[in-house]
Amino acid sequence: MAFDAGKFLKTPDLEGFDNLKKEELVLLAKHLKLDFKVSMRKQIIKNLVIDKLVDAEILGEEALELKVENIDAFKLKQLELEHELKLKELNKIKTKQNWK
């Protein structure tokens, strides 16, 4: 079933909003006439939509808890990359041990 931004805005659901896919957030952002680019990360688009929906009192202020600030998103990505690097290093060590 295709996402209907207008229908969602008539009966907003915080849990449903939190589970929206990027494509659905893009449709919602377009419906709200927000200034954004489709190439933006999902969380950035989500933050823009949250701000608009809270300002318009469509969602309550508790929706602000769903926002992830850019610095937090950056730190998360950095941790993911560091974890990935450690896994690769461990795999190299295991491979070397198997050759012995």
C-alpha cells in the first residue's frame, strides 16, 4: 500500500512516524513543502519533518525525542566505521593464524 502523506497528517501517529522509510519521509517532506534534497540522509530529512510537525502542532513535543542531532549521527557513523575496521583487523589476524 502506497504511503499517503495527507492521510498520515490527518491521523498522525508518533510510532508510525518513527517507522517511516526514507521514501515515505521524502513524500511527507514534499507534502509539507519543506526545503530539502532527496540526497540528504534519512535522519536529516526526519529532523526537518519533526521540526515542522511540532511547530505546526501536528505532533507533540515528545516527537523531538526522535531527533538525532547531526553531531550524534556523525559520532554514530564514526563508531560504526571503527567497529568495521576492528572486525577486519581481527579477520586478518585469524587468517594469519590459520596459515601457521
